[in-house]
Amino acid sequence: HMSSRRAFFREELIVEMGGKCVKCEFSDHRALQFDHINGGGAKELRRFTGSYTRYYKHIRDHSDEYQLLCVNCNWIKRYERSENRK
């Protein structure tokens, strides 16, 4: 389970970003993910290893580069665009 501080920052950011998947409007926060619109999010996340609060701040500061997607829509996007975690 994530720490309460991390959960607080995550929840706060989800609300700021509209609180639901931009594709299907699914709104259960447990299955929402911060998606890097143009891909490359996994590589970017590695820059913030150990500090999710800095990562969430980065997303907030670059909100035009991110969107909220539910797990299903995010995986479908990754499949359709051949986005890999390399």
C-alpha cells in the first residue's frame, strides 16, 4: 500500500485533473493513471525514482503533457501506439 502522504498527493492531483478517465469517464481513483500523452512516461518516471511527490509536482507543472486514463484505456492506448516500457 502507498504511504498516506503519497496517497494524499496522488488524490489531490487526480481531482485537479478532472477526477475521471478522459476517454471513458471511469472515475474510480484506484484504477486511474497519469498518462504521458505523447508516450515516454515510464522513462520519465525513472527520473523521479524514490520521490513520487516530486513526480506529481512535475505532472502538475507540465499538465499539458499528461492526461488521466483508466488502466484499460491506458493499456489500449499503449497497444494501439506501440508504446513500450523500454
